[in-house]
Amino acid sequence: MKYIVCEEPGKFLLKEKEAPVRKEKEALLRVKKVGICGTDLHATEMIENFDSWTKPATGVIKATVDFS
């Protein structure tokens, strides 16, 4: 899967890693589009620790697949 990380102030890198494995009673989502809110751009300054943010990656689930 692809992900973007800010490793230093103002520098974003596109990286790839193995997709996580879905566990029982969990959902695995494929996100097709993302955006960065203009009010969150201060995060690129890396003044605070943003690893613990709980903002959702997506707001609307359009389809589901049953893997059971």
C-alpha cells in the first residue's frame, strides 16, 4: 500500500509498505482519494507529535465486501 509521510518540516515522501492483514471483527478499507485540510498544514512544521491523531481517513463507505 502507498502512504505519505512528513519526515522533516515541509518535506513529504510517498512510500510503500505491505498492506495490513484484516483481523476478525475488523474492517480493512481501500481509500481511493485523500486530501489535506488547509487548517492542518501547520502539522508540516512538526512542532507537535501528530502520531496519535485520531482523525478519520475517510468519511463515507460506499461499498462493502463480506470476507467471512
